[in-house]
Amino acid sequence: MKKITQLVAVGALLVAMSANAQTLTQDWKTTTDIPAQTNARFGTGFGGKVYTNDKSSKTLYAFDGTERITVSTAAGAAVGIAADDAGNLIILDGWAGAGAMKSVKLWNKTTGEITTMAVTVPEGATAARMDAIGKVVGDMFSETGAAAFFTGNANTAVSKIFIANGAQVADKSKAIETGITFDATTIAVPLTKDPKSDDIVVRHRSNKDFYYNNGTKWVAYPRVGTVSASSGGTVFTANGTLYTVEPAGTNYFDGFQIVDRSTDKVVATQAESSVENKQGYGTSLEAEVIDETTVRIYQFHAGGFAAQYTFTLPAPKVVYLLGSIEGGGNWNPTVGLEAKETSTDVYEADFNACPGNNFKITTQLGDSKDDWDTVNSNIYGFETDNANAVIGENALKAGGGAIRIEEGGSYHVVINLTNTEAATMTLTKKPMTVFPDKFYVVGNIDGHAWDPSYGEAVLMPTEQEGVYKTAAKVTFNNDGGNAYFSFTSALGANNSDWTPVNNNQWGAKTGNTTLANQGDASFFFSQDATLGYFGSEHNYIVANGSYYIDIDIVNGTVTLYDGLSGVGSVKASAAKVYGLNGEIRVEGGNMTSIFNAAGQAVALNSAEKAFNVARGMYIVVVDGKAQKVIVK
């Protein structure tokens, strides 16, 4: 294979906005063996390589800065190409006409195989010419799956194509209406790392702008710098901040800029240097977040070059939430949950807590388990030790006492230390959005009493989000009478390793809660059962015996059955939810909970079917299954 000469030395500095700000560095650039722009108009990048597809020969190429690699000669007949989060590739196999958007090639990074996948365009969108694809979120060859977002010339709805195990999942694919009339090089890019999410941005090449849904309508991010009408562009989130990567300078050239969308300021630029690429509509850009301070930017300029850059952010300032909340280290002075700086001396974090968990805030951790002097000299807390926090703003005091969480749940905290004499902590309760892969029972299990490494008493997720079940009965046996147990999403390495269990434990709001027989062998516990570290004495108590177990972590229920009646009894809600003018309407289902964009409950476990609400975005949970709606 012919070696490619690097034209720019590794580490050459392109932009340094200031000594402590973001920098953009070109790692490599090659102009050798680039396919003609007529046949390979777009590219993508992952894992240190830039990929492009030559539609004339159906050849997939990769560039790594040293050589051109022929990956496959059975690739696509069109030019659009994108990578998912696992490095797998999707390549358009249809271009213009009736076949456009209806067939793709999938390259499996692990096996190296290429397969053909037929695409069913969702109702609400039409197959049309599409030259480019934005970043794919998820893993297309996994059970969990991935989402690719297709646009198509003259469409106004983005086609979300859900792919799992290398095949389209029709019932998870949908049309996302934007009201923007696309051109053939419009791209849609995910805003989150969750393939189930519909949060995307759309870049319309000829309009130049990135558009997003503000909860009411699709609007453009403010235009800054010298954004051009070249193709390409992407977004990424690093250190909690959203950035857009935009072609900049002369149309159809290769310059680009990176914009911090928390401030709408250009933080890095790459000056144009290549010749005009009008046939390929400009340049392709992709981003790969390596960690919170390092992002790779990949560029393919059709007929011109392939290149890789590194965008580096300064390490964020942090403060720590230290205590019994999840991630708080259980009052170990060397461990705390990081709250990262989002603006000068303002810090934010998400955390899970159980009823009665408490914590303090410190700007510096100790060096050892005995080093409380360092922590205490940098501590913030409440004036009254162990007072309950309120939703909203709470006053903090330097050297103060513990902050107590009265109701378990998921929280967002904003800590403002701009004025240390009047420091504050603003607390918002959030709907649950992260679900463990499985749960284990720990406790008085017959033959495995209080073994933190025992994994046979396991609850697996069902089709209803947040609901888990055992496939076999769990037998409880306590010589002293009633049995005690709780749940954990992580096991210890051996029968004495309790740390993972304690840090991922679920249990009763009130310690050692007895599960009372409801007459049909079902039992109930508080709505406030939430993920986090409880410490001891937050178990459930049940009569010795063998039971099937269901838990619903959205609605906070645990159900034990002594017969088969419980197995398979919970099914996914068939409810439909509509966001209307000033109203949310639910068809079907039983119990509904509604949360606004700030995570505040609008309705909890209501049997009503119509809810009058203000305009905005809402999470509607019907029988444990969450959906997002927009109310106008």
C-alpha cells in the first residue's frame, strides 16, 4: 500500500484563543489518493480514521494520516456516509429517484462485514434524494440499537430510522416534523447520547444555520463568525457545554469554526486553504468526544483532502458533593460527586438520593480517609445541621452543617459561590431518565443470606420502561422470623465486598418497612423509592416464603407474588399522548404522571385523561412508559 505523506506535522497549533482557553490542533492532513469529488462527496470519522465511500466503484476507503486503506469493495451506490457511537458505518445505497433513502449498507466495525438493509420511510416523510447523513447515535449492531436521522430533499420531517441488531425497527422509527423545507444536503444530528431521544438539530446547507426545537417551534442558533453555505457541520457536548462545528469563510471551501452555544461565541477556527469544492457542496465535518476535555474533529473535503484535528478544553473547575447521596462516597473525605463549573463560580450536577440521605459541599477533597481538616476548611452547608433542603433556592453557609434530602429522587443542583458570603444552592427535582440494566436481591435469601456477590436472585427489565421482574421465585428464610431484603443494581466481587451494593442500593423510604399483604399476595411501598446509598436499615420485611418479585422504579412499587399470577402481568402501555394547544391529552392507559422541562411534577399518578398546562415541553409517564410532548 502506498504511504501518504503528512503535509502538516502532528501537533501543529492552529488556534489558541488564550492561554487557558480552548485550542484546535491539526493532527494530520493528507491529499494523496483522495477519490474524485464526483464519486466521493462526503465523509465521516471515528477512531482516528476518516472514511468515505466511492459510489462509482462501491469502495469504502479509510484514511489514518499514513495511508489510504481499502475497507470494502461492496459498499454503497450513493455518497452519504455516517458513523455510530461504536464506529459502525451506515452508507446510502440509493441516491435519486424512488430508491433514495430506501436502501443502505451497514459496515460492522467488529466483523468487517457489510450488509444491505432495506429502509421503510416513516409515515409523514417521503423518500427523496439525500446526499449526506449526520452522526448516528447508539450502536446499530446492538440489542439496544441506534438512531440514524434522514432528511431528503423537499421533506419537512426528519425520518428517525431506528436500527438494532443490524435491522430497522419499524415501530421505533418515526417522522419528526420541523416545518423546515430541506435541500439534498440538509443533515440532522442528535443532541443526546440516547437513541430513544428525538432531540436533534438540523443544519440546512443553503440557509447556513443550525435549527433546534425550543419547546414551541424550530428556531436557528444565533449566527456568529463567518458561517458559510458549504455542506457539513455537526454538534457535540463536552464538559457540559454544547458546541456547533460549522463551515466558515468562502462558500464551498474548507474553513470551519467551533462555536460555544452557551455563549454563542466562536472559540476556535480553521482557516480555509483548499480549492473550491462546489460539486461536493463544500466540506464534511464530524466530531468524536474522547473525554470531557478532548474532542477529535474529522474533515473530508471531497477531491481535496482528509484531516484530523484535536479540540482541547481546559480542565473544568469542580466542587464536590460529599455524603450519603449516590456517588458521594458515604462520608469518605477523599470521595465526592463532582459538580462542574458552568459559569464563573457557578457549579451544576445531577444526583440521585434516597429519603434521609445528606451531604455537604466542599471545594477540596482530603488526601486520606482521615483528612477531614482539608474538607472542613473548604466546606459549605446549612446553618442548621441536617435541615431539609427545599425545591428552589437554599442559602449556604461556609463551614455549615449537612444538607438533608427529605424525598428520594433524581435532582439537579446549581451551586452559586460567586459571593461566598451569600452562597446559594438551587435544587430541582427531575423525572427518572436512567434505568439500570438489571437488579439483584440481597438479604435473607435461603442459602445465600446477605451475600453481596450473589447474582442468581435477579430481576430483568421488561418491555415497560422501569419495570423489572424475576423469572423464578426467590426463597426468603430467616431463622428469626420475617425476612429482610433490598435491591441493588451492582454486585460485590466477593461475599464481603459491600461497597458496590451500598452505592447502588434501592429500598424503603422508611427503614425496615414491612410489606403488608393486600389480600391478593401483592405488596406496596412508597412512591419515593429511589436509587442511591441508604446505608443500613432501609430494607423490606416479608414473611418467610418463596415469591416472584416485580419492581417499578418509576412509580416506586414492589410486588411479591406467591404464585404465577405476577409473571408477565405488567405490559407496556398502549396509551397515546398528544400535545395540543394548552392541553395534554392521553388516550388509553391507566395512571399518568407529567413533568415539566424543569423536572417539576405537574401531575402524579392521575387517572385523568386531559390536563390543562402552559406551553412548553413535558415528559408524560403513562403506566411507567415515558413520552415527550410539546404543548403550543
